[in-house]
Amino acid sequence: MNDMVPVLVEIEATSEEAVLPIFQYLVEGSLHYIKTSKQLVAQVEVSGVIRYKDLLTGQVVADLSKSDVDKIRVNNTLRVYLRNAIARIQLSAKSPSVRESAVRSLLSKLDQETVATLESLYPNETNKKVKEAMALALAMNTAAQTQLAPSNRIAAIDTLSTSLESDVRNLLTQLTRDGNAAVVSAANAALEKIAQRVNRFAFVDQLFFGLSLGSVLLLASIGLAITFGVMGVINMAHGEMIMLGAYTTYVVQLIMPNYIDYSIWVAIPAAFLVSGLMGVLIERLVICRLHGRPLETLLATFGISLILQQLVRTIFSPLNRQVSTPSWMSGSWEINPVLSLTLNRLYILAFALLVFIVLVIVLKKTSLGLNVRAVSQNRNMAKAMGVKTHWVDAMTFGLGSGIAGIAGVALSQLTNVGPNLGQSYIIDSFMVVVFGGVGNLLGTLVAAFTLGIATKFLEPTTGAVLAAILVLVFIILFIQKRPKGLFPQKGRAAE
Amino acid sequence: MSTLPSKTLDSTREFFRRDQVWPFLAPEQATVNVDNQVILYVEGLNLSFDGFKALNNLNLYVNDGELRCLIGANGAGKTTLMDVITGKTQCDSGTVFFGQNHNLLNKDEAEIAQLGIGRKFQKPTVFEEQTVFDNLELSLKTDKRVLPTLFSRLTPTQIDRIDEVLKTIGLAKHRFMLAGALSHGQKQWLEIGMLLVAEPRLLLIDEPVAGMTAQETERTAELLTSLAGERTVIVVEHDMEFVRSIARTVTVLHQGSVLAEGTMNQIQSNKDVIEVYLGEEAAAGEHA
Amino acid sequence: MTRLTAWFSEGRSTGKHTLPFVVILLSVTILASAANLFLPADSAFYVSTYTITLLGKYLCYAMLALAVDIIWGYCGILSLGHGAFFALGGYAMGMYLMRQIGDRGVYGNPLLPDFMVFLDWKELPWFWLGMDQFWFAMLMAVLVPGLLAFVFGWLAFRSRVTGVYLSIMTQALTYALLLAFFRNEMGFGGNNGLTDFKEILGFSLQADSTRVALFLITAILLAVIFVVSQKILSSRLGKVVLAIRDSESRSRFIGYRTDRYKVWLFVYSAVIAGIAGALYVPQVGIINPGEFSPINSIEMVIWVAVGGRGTLIGAVIGALLVNYAKTRFTAIMPDAWLFALGAMFVLVTLYLPKGLMGLYGQLKAKRNSVMNKESQA
């Protein structure tokens, strides 16, 4: 088997990007040859069925079954060689980003050959990023050479201290046990410097997770804030409106399984409508009859939440349902080796802010918004001025529930969809509303992000459960000091 | 030399001085010091809601045993003033003293009520689910802490007192009726009865005759004038006829401060008052 | 003491339901107990031990409903966290029962309960000390819920948190405790809670006689609490409490420190819930964090709502009826129970604001008026 190496070296020497697929398929173990013709084919999976593809044309070779082909086997030595070879070929690829990632993938296995290749390519490299990565690799090589002069090595270590690569950190940790004292102290200093930067990025990472949780809380609680602010009632079924939104997403994906990428654009309005209509229905059938009895409203809506949960259990089974993430939302945005932000959370953060802004515009600029604000400030006066308060109540409830439905769409991208989905967010949402102050959207925004960030920063030190408890206790204490939340409504009307 | 330790020592010595009683141990003085004949001092009161100045450097002194009428247009600060005196609303700055010795601003509603300041609201609020008798029993001047209330029993004097008040307010026949079943006017009376049975030093009465018949209004006027002397009464009222019938001194509030003060005749001839208040009233009266 | 007896003998109305309730409750429990202990198992009147335990459980729920009704029906404070007080009382009893197992546990450790051995703990946490003493554990069953209620109530009522705000805060309270008790590190058995109890005060928990005794004690305590609560609520303090419910600000303006009344009533209610929890645990044989879950607390409220809030007898009837219905329903068609419960919430709040007792009162009033008309005719 090892006799393949010289042949492969020869192939590599051609430096053609076209040979890359062969190497890659070989490493993956999907390179086969047809027994009769010795023609090379790659095994690929096309919609669940194993097919074979001609390497040169890329066409699927028809009527080829498993017994017609044989796998080309590789051993571990060969695999190591192949990986390095792939990286070396990629080093001369046309796209700078391919070249850069090739250099970075080589950092962990710098051998003489690679270093030689890098040294020869370095002077001619034009792209700044690739050049930096190459310099890094070469510096690593220099720093690791014990036979070189300490001053050269220390200079190399200085270069390394600007990097965040884990390979660099491994090397530096090794160097702290080096024979030369100056090298050791330089390595320690470099590690220290790197650790500081890593901490800074870890902070940013935590902040991002906090913002992400905050955006979820914002989406979940903003509908609640509106209904509570305008009607003074707590909708205990709010969590179930979120759940309905999530199930709507699931159903939409069931209906259009081939268009998962676009399904979300259908799911958002659909979820808004489903939850919103349910909200209007609840308002007209139950809540409007309990006007002025907020505690009874709370109980009645809790009953509704039980019914809705059980309904979903009966229709969809009590098991969790998986909702697929569109391809454009999956993956992550890698900023540097220690910081990468997942795209779905990033999109949801942006989406939550968008929903918030749209809502503020709706409340500030439309006649519905004017009516809603009038009713929330002084219901009797609004009534006297001819505002149809019943209509406003129904619309507000529909709007609040509809937004909860949208929150459900967003949540379905983060967690599994199950009958208890809403329950797990409802208490947190209440806390956000209470913390932010009733009838104040800005308060809800600030409260949601504050709580989200606080939770995520507490978690590493206290653990998730204790963090949740601490936040709850904090709010219980906060509400003692400021019973009307962060941004209370002032004036005589607030009495 | 006054280093920190010696300072601490000094203050500790001061704290443990044997000839003084610690403030928190000093007995609560139940008596109201009215040596200067003034029972209520309101000085430099300011309060604003979101930029709207509800009270603007308001000064008011009420003598012990006086019957004072407060008048003023809507938003002049009459009800807000009462809210501040009874502890319902916190003011931004100023002082409110009950007698010379009770600073009302650091007390809550219950403490102020226990000092002997009773209040009647614009909208009658009585305990609708309880009988007229129970309403009055609750308002009796008694020890209102939790345990004493739990073990309390009605003494014959208290029952007599309630009967007396029931007669005064004309609800003797309805004593076991639920308060919620009373008519609007009767509720007004019951609320006044709840004030009387508590034997307050100072009564703050907000629009007592709203919703009353002419006859009832007359009786209220009689009752209020009879109370004055023994008790101090401050009445807020819009009904100028009623004010004229009871008032000795009238204070006119305008935009959160005192515009004028004097007898009804003085007030009626006051140029400012005619301009801002009686003028409107007169115009409205003509219109009606 | 003389003051107390005087207070009890005083001729204030104690509610016309009190005496019949106590008589019926005690005679039913005594008859059922006798039927279990003295009749042969094949007799037509034999009451199985299972039924006795079930009835005992219902009575604990009835006691819990009393606690909720006192605070909600009489004082207008809707607590969605009474399950927390119930569970804390239950945990105190559970800790005592746990320590009674001694070295008969799976791991045979004479000091540490099984779950601690499993978690590789070396010594007993401080809050488990003394819990092997029955009197101390019972003190804790009353004191811990009472203290929690005091601290929470003192903070909440003093800063005038009322209405739905307060309800949400109480729910958050029980939710926080739910999360906390799920943690193994808390030292309360985590997810599984405390179970596998062997005996109480030396009596085997499996024995029929112990079961019957627990049932009787529950009934007697329920009767005592009922009478005492009725007494308290018909005193002037009860009138103040009603006054606070109907107009808190007015009560303040006539001189009552309403926050203090609310705090003490809340503590009293929490203590009753704690006692109910302590009685519940030996009868059902387990206590776990699930008892803290917000849905439990809110279910208690519906018992009271169904029976009729503002009447103690209503709370008891509601708890018994709803729980009986729950037992039957979950046996026949388990899925339908949540539908039924949800519908109950909606229908009772919409059409029976005063519960069954209110309905009874209406019917009686109607019949009276009809009879009056007839007699006039």
C-alpha cells in the first residue's frame, strides 16, 4: 500500500487543482474503481441512494451497483500524507480564502516539506491575510527550532503572541518548558497576552449569548407587555400562543417539504394569523366577559392554556417535533479562531429588533396604535371620546398573541417543538414585563436584554439553574423597591 | 484632635448618654400640640407629575376648630393637597405638620389616620360586602394593631357610640343592611358616619354633597357646622351655594398655590378670584 | 389564656356551617376507619386501606384549599405559590421520615440517606441536623413555610405589590424553588425527592392501623383548623381582612396598617399549607420537586373557585369534589382530564363566580322568595 506514496507525490508535483477531488475522495474513503474498466469513480449519496460519479465528467454513472466496484483502501500513514498534500495543493489555489484556510489547517502538522513549500510561496503571496497566516506558520517553525539563536526564536514568539490559534497556544505551552530561560519568559508573556485576548473574545461570546437569550425573551414577552399594558390582564395562555406559532412552522414545513429554505417566509405570517386569530377568539369568548376582574381573567386564561396544550398533545402527540432550519440560517459566522457566532441566533436577534421596531411604528403611527395608547392611558376617557374599546381590546389581544406566534417561529429554530414549549418561557416573560414596567415597550426591550445578558454572565460561575434562580430572586427583590418596574407610568392616570 | 476613632467614641458616648431617651424608644406622642392655635401647617409644598405642577409652593395654615372651605377650578390642586396631607401621595418638597409635633410627611396613611385625621373621598368608598354596623365598627377609634384587633370585643360604650352615630346619619334602620345595597346619598352619609365614629381631630371632606338632594345637603351643612369648634373641618366643594352656607373662611386654590383667602364676601370681591374662578363659574352658571 | 377562652366562648357568629361540618367530617372519618379496622375484607361495608389513604389525601387537599381560600377568598390575594408552602411542609416531614429509615436503606448507611451515599457525600448537611427528632421536624414543617411567607409577604405587601403582579411574583417564587429543589446539590434528593419511607414514630407506614391513624389525625386537624379559622375570620380581624379585600386604601385611611394584616394572614395561611404538606407526605409515601410546579399551585386555586371562595366550607367541598373527579377521570380517560380541568377554569370563572356555594345560596334565595310569594297569596 505504501507504494502508492511515490505515485501520489508525482501527482502532487503537477500542482493541479484538478487532482484535489481525487485526494479528497481518497481521504474520505469514497474513491472506488470499476472492476472491469479500472475507471475511477466516487461514491456519492443522491437523495438517500448510493450512486457512483465519474471523476472527470462529474456525471453519475448509471447502472452501477455495489458489486461492480471496489473501494480503494488507504491506511493511516497515507491519510496523514494525503491531508497534508491536500493542504499543500490548496496553498496554490486561486481563491485567497481557500489558501488561508489551507495554511491554518497546516499549523498543527508542520513538517519539513510543508515548511519548505510555505517558504517558497511566502515571498510571492499577494493577499495580506494569507501572508499573515503564512508568516505565522513560519514563525511557529522558527520558534520550535531549538538549534536556532534565542533572539530569532524570541522574535518569532512575539509574532505568535498576536495569534489566537489553538495550535499556537499548544506550541507556546510546550515552549514554557524550553531549555532557554529567555525563550520561556517570552513564551509565558506571549501566552499571557493571548489569554487576555481570548478572555476578551470569550466576553464578547457571552455577551452574544446574552443578547440572543434577550432577543428570545423580547419576542416572547413583548406581546404580553402589550396586552398587560392596555387591558391590565395577564394572559396565562400567552405561552401557548408561542407554542401554536411553533407548531404552525412545523405544519408549514410538512406542507412544503421541498422548500424548507422558503418555508419560514410562509411560516411567519401564518403563525401570526393562527395565534392572532386564536387570541381574538379568546378575547371575544372569555376575556371580554371578565372585564374588570383581572384575577379571574388570569385563572380563565390558565384554563385555556391547559386546553390548548392538551389539544396539541392529542393532535400532534406529546412527543417533541423537529423543525428543520433553512440552510441559509444554519452554520456560523467565524470571526476568529476563538469567536464564532451561530447564524440562527444572529438572525433571530436581528428579527427580534425588527419586530420591536415595527411594533413601535405601528403603535406610534397608525390609528390602531393611537387607539391602543389612548385606552392604555385612560380607558374611560378613551371610551368617552368615542374609541370603541371592545374593538381595541380584541385587536390588541390579537396583536399581542400574533407576535407570540412569531416568537414561536423563532423559537422553533432554536429548540424542539413540543406541547410544553410555551410553559418554559412564560414565567421568564412575566418577569421581563414586570421588570420593564407595564405599558412601556422600551422598558420591555431593556428588561429583556438585561435579564438575558445577566443570566448568561451568571451561568459560567453559578450554573444554569442557579442563575435562573438568582435572576428570579433579584426580580422579586427589585419589585419591592420599584413596584412599577424600570420605567413606570407617571402621573395621576397611573393611580 | 479629632481622629476617626475618637469621633466614633464621641458619637458612641453621645448615643449612650444616660440623660436621654433614644428616639426609637421615645413613646409616640398621641397628643397634638396646638399651643399656637394652629392645627395644620402646610409650607412650601411642591409636587409635579411629569412636568405638570400640581402643587406650586403652596402655603396653608388651618386653626384648631376651624371650618375651612377650599375652592378652586379642576386641577387647582385641592384633591392633591388632601392626598399629600393624608399620606397618599409623596410631595417633592415642603413640610406638612399636624400640630407642632407631628411631621406628616414621614408617616403613612394608617399612622396619619391614627393621629386623628379622617378623610372622605369624592366617590363614596364604603366596604360594600359588610353591614352598615360593621362599617362603623371598623372605623371606631380603637387599637388598630393586628393582635388587639383579633381579640377585641365591642364594649357597651362603643356600641352606644355606634348607635349614636347611626342616628346622626339617619341609618339606624339600616344597621344590618349590606353597605353595597345603600343608595348613593346613603353611602355618602355612611362615609361621613365612619369619619364621625373615629372621633378625629381633623376632617378632610372632599365634595360631601355631590349626589345629595337639597334636603340632604341642608342636613350635611348643619352637621358640618356643628362639628366645627370641637373638631377642625376642611371641606372641598364645587357647590358655591353650599360653601356660602357653611363657610367662615374660604381659601381659593389656583394652579397649585393659594390665590386668595378670606371670608366669602372678601373672596367674591377679590379681583383675581373673579378673573380666574368665579368668572368661569358665573359664566357657566349663566349658561346653565 | 383566660383571654383566649373568653374569645372562643364569645357569642360572635361563627358561621352556621361550622358545627354540621365538624360533625359530618368526624363521623365519616370514624365510621370509615372502623369499617377498615374491624370489618372483614369480604364484608360489603369494608373500606379498603387504599380508600382510607385516598380519603386522607383528599383531606390534606381540603386543608390546603382552606389555606388558599383564607388568603384569596377573604383577603383578595391570589397566591399562585401555595404549592411551595405545602411542599416545604412536606419536605420537612419527608426529611424526618428519611432519617427514620436509618441503616435499612439500600446502602445501609446509618446516618446518610441513600441519595447522599449515592452522591458520595461524607456527612450530613447542616439543615438535616435535628430532623431525626419528630418534634423538631414538625416545628420546621410549620416554621419554614411561615418564615418564607413572612419574608415574602413583608417585602411584597410593604411595597404594595398587589393584584396580578403579586400573583405573578408568588408564581415566580414557587418556580424558583422548583428549580432549586431539582438540583442534587441542594441536598433534598434532587429529581427523585424523598421516598422509600419505612416508619413514623416507630409505627410502620405500611400497617393499616398507621394509615387509619394518619387519616384520623388529618381529619381532626382539619376540623381544628376549620374552627380556628372560622373564629379568626368572624372576629373584628376578619372584618378588617374583608375590608382590605374590598377597599384596601379605605382601610388604610381609617387607620389599619393593611400590610401587617396581610402579612400575618399570609403567614397563617402558609402555616396551614405547611401542615397539610406534612400530613400528606406520610400518606402518599413520597415528596418530590414536582409539588413545587406552578401548575399544582394554580390547581389549588380552582378547587376553591369551584367550591366557592370566601366561604371556608366551599373551599373544602371544592377540594374534595375536584380531586374526586380527578381520580375518577384519570382512571377512565386520562387524556380528558386536562380538558376537563381547563374547561372548569373557564366555566367557573365565567358562570360561577361564587362557586357551588354561591349557586346554593342563589337557589335558596329563589326558593325563599317563591315561598314568600305563595304564603302571601
